[in-house]
Amino acid sequence: MDNIKLLSVNELARITQHRSGEVKFGEKVFTIPNNENPLDFMKNCEAQFVLFGIPEDIGVKANLGRTGTASAYESALKSLVNIQHNKFCKGNNLLILGNLEVSEEMKRAAQLTVTNKEDRKELFELVEKIDKEVSHIIHEIVKAGKIPIIIGGGHNNAYGNIKGLALAKGKPVNAVNFDAHTDFRLLEGRHSGNGFSYAFEDGFLKKYFIFGMHESFISKGVLQNIKSVSERVQYTTYEQIEVRKEKTFSNELSVALDFIKNDCFGIELDLDAIPGIYSSAMTLSGFSVQQAREYIHFFGKNKNAAYLHICEGAPDLDQTNNNHLTGKLVAYLITDFMKSKMS
């Protein structure tokens, strides 16, 4: 846990907008006190959920994508701490740990050119370094009996989430992914497009369901790979549900849950699956915000749902005066997950 930049009480107070007659989330959430051992405090804290951020876009850059995902955690945090603490969702059920310290890795990545073969290899290595840190943190949170909520960062961090959960449970785990892409691509070096294929190859991912992938963005090779392991990797496409109406959203939620529910599983949500949300692969076609919220609630209420990961949001790419809205959406999704565990 040495590489976590803990959120301080002073920093929390600075971003919480106090208002007379109201109680904000930021006034009730837990942070790690200065004189406390983080692991001991986390284990003994009454909060059920532990939030931490990964402010990086190195995996996105290594995947030839648009950078900007490093800004999502700070944006989400500012929105989250300013929602209302009330009977529907209580701030004291959340411990905000802080964020992974990746400033040196980000500085190095900024000096690398992704089209240069050697530079891209170094980007892969930086992602692997982050993988190790993420998996360690997830392992510690789960071993402490808590439920991690991870705000990325690129979708490369799915690998560390899955590995950390599997190590904590002592066996391979499952995952469901609300995404326009499979992120099950070639094992060519670690980046945001192959977190699940690496987790699968390394024995940490048992079953994987891709929910609502876009048919135009999956290669023939990846389709063939999925077909060859269809007993462990399945999918439904956005077009099947919303364009051709061959399947229904609610029924496919149940199909996906039936596939993964017998073991612990992670809930993954890539914001590039939602139209108009600033992300590394922003889209104009996809599931609605309402459907994303329903997805998180549906899977979150299952007893085997073990973490939530929201990734690929890039508010820095929004040049309007509404660039806070990505963080606001993430805050909605976080509280939907928390509420699902109370229902």
C-alpha cells in the first residue's frame, strides 16, 4: 500500500462544498487518519466499500488511443463528495483510500512516442508495473473484507482488478464488462485493449461476459478466439439488442448473470459504451446512461459481485464548460452500486 497517495482530511474538506441545512457525502465518508496503519484502519472501519483512483492513461496510449483518462478520478471525486448523505445512500458506508501514485510513470510515458517500437515496448512495461500495484491494492482491500470501487484510468486496469480478486479468493474469478469493445485482443504487450485476454491467459479469469459490444469494432481474429473458448467467454452485441431487436436488454442481463454468478465476479463498465461521454474512444451510438445505471444495479445486488470498475472517462477532452459532467455520471454509478448492496 506504499504507492497509494492517501486522501487527507484537509483535501477532502477543500473539495467538499458545505451548505447550511445539508449533509454532504464528504462530511461523512472515511479517510485514513495520519496516525493509523492503512490496512488496520480499513479492516476495522465500518464502511463496506473502499474507493480508490488510478489517474493514468498509459495503457490507453500504448493502445494507440486518445489520452485523457488520467483526469477521471479527480472529477469523479469532486462530484461524489458533494452529493447528499441521506437515507438512500450514506457516506459513512464508504472509505476513500486515495489514488495510486503514478506521477513518475506518467512523466515517463509523456516522453515516449507510441509509433516507435522501442518506446511502445516501454509503455507496455509501464502498464505491467501499474498492473502489479493495482492487483496488490485490490488483494488487500478484498482480504480486509471490503468491496473495492475503482475509478480509472484506462481499461488496462481490469487485469489488476481481476488478478487481485483472484489472489484474495485463492481461485480464478469471473467478470462482466459493459463495453463497446471486447478488450480481449492479442497478447502483444500490456495495454488497454487486452486486460481480459491477459487475465484469461494467466489463469486469473475463469468466465468472461462482454455485454453489448459493437459489431463493427471486433476483429475476425478476436471473434475466432472467443469462439474457441465459448464455454468460458460469451457476449451479446449492442446491435442484437437495440438495432435489430433480436434480444432484449433485460433478458440479456439475466443471461450474462447466469453465466458468471456461481463464482465471485467483477463488474466492469467502460464509459465509451455510452454516447456523448468524453472518453478515449468516444461514441455517438450505444446504450443510454439509464441502461448503464440499470446494469450496475442489476449485477451489484448479486451476492457474488465483488468489485466495481468504471474506466475510460476522459473529462479533460471536454473543452466545454460542462466537463464536470463525466465525474457527475461516475458519482451516480458509484452510488447505484452502493445502493444495490443495501437492497
